Amino acid sequence: MSQKQQPSFFVSALTDIDALRHYCACLTFSEDVAVDDSPRHDDGDDDADQELSLVRYSKMYAAKSLVLVSRFDYFETFRV
């Protein structure tokens, strides 16, 4: 991603094969990623590869998620 996204939080309930509920609290956020600005050295003379090598962003972001799984439904505690 070339733009940083706002963090998001949600909870969900999963039911296993024994009909037991498990609660998941998911926090998704963007994290800075190191970008390699060195030019590519390909053996082929493909024009598409040359065009792709020209597109560079000064800052890139990767989506990361943290998931907490619990048998208890303490949604406010999970958020904190």
C-alpha cells in the first residue's frame, strides 16, 4: 500500500466442532516497510519490466493484524 490506513478493530465469535464458542478480537493497522530503491538488473529487455522498475514510492505500508482468541466475551477489555 502506498497510503497509510486507519487502524480498525472488530470482534467475532467462532464455534468449534464441539459447539464451544471462541471469541476473536482483531486489530488491523499499517506498518512502515523498507523500500529497496536500487535499480533492477534483468537479463531480458522486456519493456514492461522497465516500466515497473520506474514506479517507486518513497514510503510503503503493510497491513498487519493482531488477533486475540479467548473463551470469554470481554469485548471492552479486548479493545483496551
